[in-house]
Amino acid sequence: MKKVLHMLSALLLAAGILAGCGTTEQPQQNQQAEQKTEQQVIITISEDGEEISSKEVSFEEGDNLLDVMKENFEIEEDGGFITAIDGHSQDENANKYWLFTVNGEMSQVGANELELKDGDDVVFDLQAT
């Protein structure tokens, strides 16, 4: 009988220790998950290759470039295409349009389809095409 009580005590003690360990891990996991959702991207605005402005902005995982632009710049758009950024507008007569690169490469999709990744370097350049 003493053996059974001793084993039962040991099991309860072990269960208590394990339960205590589990509760301290949970908040750390939640904090790590929250930290991973906020990410950074650098967005540079230029005209004919000359920088007008540059900002490091925060976004959450899954955000697209157009939404992030609207949150951080004064944007005009037409059908999902950006036509003006902070007062700098396209000029159809001069054949000047906004083009953008991501990490040095011309984007193959529109800003409304581009899902940003942490650390991306985005450059919008108003240039003649």
C-alpha cells in the first residue's frame, strides 16, 4: 500500500511540474507569433531614377503592396493601377508611367497582386516607357 501511495505521489508531482512548465511556454509562443506577423519593407519613390523619398514601413504577413502604399502614401489609382504617388502623377502625353521593382527586379504582377515579404526593397519610378 505504501508503494502505491508513493508511486501515486510521484506521478502527481511529475504531472504538476509538467503542467507548470506548459503554462510558462504558452505566453512566449504567443509573443513570438505576434512578433512574426509585423514585418518591414523599404519603399522608395523616384522620378526618372532620382529619389524623391524613401520610407521603411511596417506591414502584416499577407498584405499586398497596393494596400501598404495606400496606408503610407497619398495614392491615386485607376482600376487597381497606381496613377499618382504623393502628388507625382503619370503623364500620358509624355508617355510617363509608374513602374516598380522588388528587390531590383521588375515586378511581373500589379501592386494589388504582390504579397510583400519581410525585408523587400520596393522602388516606384515615374519614367518614360
